[in-house]
Amino acid sequence: MPGFRERGAGRRGSIVAVLSRGALRAHLLAVGLAGPVAMSREESLRTYRLFAARDPRVTLGLDPEGAWGERELIALMADRCGVSGDPGRVSGQEVIDPERTLDGLDAFAGRLAAVAERRGTVLFGTGHPHRLLGFYAALADALSAAGCLVLTPAQGRCVDITTRFGVRMCTIDYVRGVAMLRTPGARVAGSESAVHTHSPLPVRAALEGAAESGTPLPELVVGGHGWVCGAGQLGFEAIGPADADDPALFVGEAEGRVSVTVPLDDAVHSAYYRPLTRYVLNRACLSR
């Protein structure tokens, strides 16, 4: 099939089709992971203004060292993500450069390969369980098979999350090695009962739980939003994807507290991330 490379049989005996870089670029554009994305320019500019005002809803646990006014954020996001660098452009559809996405995926795969090489400890967590659980779970499975220790600390620990409707009590749960939040008592399989959040509180609770129990601390934290920024702020290596309205991860990367940020739309259909999973695992030599 054009655009695909066949890998050998995996441990379950299946043939895994891996997209070439060019074919993956076409996929990114076709499903809206990059190129013109669902995010509007108005939404992204609003987030930049909130970040410039140090609103904790968008700093995601990061304590920026630089001034980072709105114009500086626009310039950073143009450089790292591919959005328009024109402050006068205030409406329309936002754009993510697919080449920057591909470069980010390559760097992301490089960090996974490094931790797999030393059979290190890894913590996975997501605030987007309905979209990205499968992506992270496949990576966790592959790293575990490569001899890494995938951590699951603070199972069942309560975390109070502030929402527009007030404070919501949630608990940390794990599905296939990936942490997420659920409302208390909800034990529906998979991500159906999971809670969407950008808060850094879950990763702080997980890291505190690991320290209290004597569990090894992670050498790498993989996730998004507050999982990455919260971990990076505490000095842990952290990598993950970020949308055009997520300046915190790109600021963290620019300031050296986030190792890799992959620019992409983080709210498309979960199935659209599967080719990215195969590409990353192949690049990290974790496909077999």
C-alpha cells in the first residue's frame, strides 16, 4: 500500500502497518490534527491573554520565568506551533504546521527510546481520557514490554478539581497504566466515566503518593496539560502533545522545564491518533 511500510510480526504475530513521514503528514492534514484545526484564532488569543495575566487555568502548574506578554506568546507559538505570528490577525481558523508536528513526534519518540534503552521508570497521565487514552496506553504497553517500570502510584487518591461549577472531588484511577480522574464510585471500564481536566493537581498527587509509598519516582512523565507542566515544574522530565491554545507547554519547553512538546489538535476522534502511535513506536524501535 503506498505510504506504508510493513514491520515484521510482533509478539502477538500481527503485521503492523507504519505510515511513512510523508503519508503521516497527509493523515495529519486529512483528519485535522494539523494544518487548519478546529481551534479558532479568537480562542487561542484569549488563552494567550489569560496566560500573560498568569491565570492558573492556563498556566497548568507552570511558574514562568519570563515576562511572556501576549505579543511574546504569539511569536513563540508561531515559532513552535506554526500559528500566525501576526498580532493583527484576530479571527478565523487556527493553523498548526504539520512539519512541526512531525518533528515533535520524532523528538517524542527519541525520549521514549532513551528511557526504554535504560529500562527506566515512566508515569503516564491524561486529562483528555476520551481522546488520548488509547495513544498513551499503547505507549505504556510497549515500554512495559521493553522492560520499563510503568508506575501506578496513588491509586484511589482523592483530588479536588476546580471547575466552572465549583469544586469537584475526583479520584485517581489507572487504565492500562495510564492515570486519569474519575468521579468517586465510578468504575466503568475504559474512559467512559473519566473526567476531563487541565489541572496539575493529579500529577502532584501521584508524585506525592509515589514518594510516600517508597515507589520509585519517574524518570519520565508522559501526558498532556497539567501532567506535563506540573511534572516539569517539579523538575521531572516531561513530554506530551499540546494544541494551539496551550501556550504553557511551549513556554515550558522554551524555558527548559518541558523536554518535548508536540503541536497537534488534542481533541479529534480517538481513532485518528492510531497512526501517530504506530509511527512513534516505530521511530522509538518499540514496534516489535
